[in-house]
Amino acid sequence: NFLLRSKQYKEIISLFNSEMKIIESHSSLLNILGEAYVNLENFDEGIKYFLSGYDKNNMNSEVSLNLGKTYKIIGNDKESQKFINKSKEIMKNRNE
């Protein structure tokens, strides 16, 4: 994603927060916002937005994978494995 590749994480957060009514209904956009927070090492906020994205669409493999990775970073191995497995399951079902 161009926004994340630009590494302008604070700008991403500012832009997305100004458009939150639109963002809240799209799991992919919530995922980008979560990634911006994680890249700024604000893991709790990242997880909050990943979980919102997951609630909107629990079949979004990127959201599940990012949840798994972030939980791993903060040392929550149980939740990490749960979401990494969910991401793998989604990808496997896509390829069948």
C-alpha cells in the first residue's frame, strides 16, 4: 500500500482520523490505520483498529495476520497463534 510505503505514519493517522466515519466501515482501511500505529510502536492502538477491522470482516486475512504479528510483538503468544492460524485458514480457503 502506497500510504504505508511512504512511512508517513503520523500523516496517515491524521488523515484517517479526520475521515473516521468512512474508515469505520472498511476493514482494509482500519487495517492500514492499525499498521500506522504499530509502525509508531503504539501497539495498543494498532490492536484496537485491527480488532475493529476484524469485527467488520473476519475473512480479511491481512487483518488477522497483522493481529497475529502484533500480539507476538507484545508477547501474547496465545492470541498471536489464534490470529495467525485464522489468516492461514482464510488463505487456504481462497486457494481451494
